[in-house]
Amino acid sequence: MILSLALLLAGERTALGVWERWAALRDSAPRRCFAIAQPVAADGAPDRSGAFASVAARYGASGAPAVFVRLSRARGTGAAITLAIGERRFALVGDRRDARAADAATDRAIVGAMRGGRAMTVTSADAAGAAISDLYALAGAPTAIDAAQLGCR
């Protein structure tokens, strides 16, 4: 399920593995690796809204992984985007459907929290003020993130 979503998002992709609800993938051109998951619906099934959370492996000066989230619905203009893992809250930046950490330090902090957390929720509000809440199970995320890091070395 996760793998099929990820394979649809780009052309030439190689699966590095699937752990619980998280997959690690490698693109050949441009060369990049990332871990990805779909949110969980209320009944426990994968949410088919097109939403996903990903952690891209990055190298170079910062070496920090990059967190990227596609929301299940478009958010309203000016609505805050918050990523929560346990008691930790992180403000994200982005446009109507996409969100990311504002800087490398926040990326590192989110990934660190993901490694010790059970679930992650991304929240915002749509144009009508209705809540957007996308829930991700984190089982398998640390292994998928590590596989993505190793997959492009």
C-alpha cells in the first residue's frame, strides 16, 4: 500500500524495504532516498486521501534529514501547521497542501522524536476552519529512515 503510493509519485524508484507502515525508497535520477508513510484512518486502514509524511536523506554541509508532509486537505490561508509526537510540538511551514520543517535543527529534532515516539499527528485547519488531523503510526519509521540514509551512501 505504502509502496504503491510512493511508486506512483515518481518514475524510476527502487524499494529498499518496508517496515510496518513505513517504506524506504531510492530514486535513480535525481539520486535521492527517503522514508515514507501514509496516515492511518480512524478504522486503522491506510488513509487514501493522498496525504503522506516523508523523511529524505540528505548529505552535504548540514547532513540533516528533511521532513516533508503532504496534508490530507488544503489548509486555510494563515492556518498554523503543527506536528506533534508525544508531548513535543513542532511548528511547520508550507503552502496549502505541503509542509516542512523551517530549518535543519527542527528537522533533526523531529526525526529524533520520531525515533522514540509511537505516533505522530500533523494538524491544521481548512479554509472553513474545520480541523485537519493526519495521524501516522511510527512503528517502523526509525528503520525506514536508517535504510534511506544507507541507501544513497
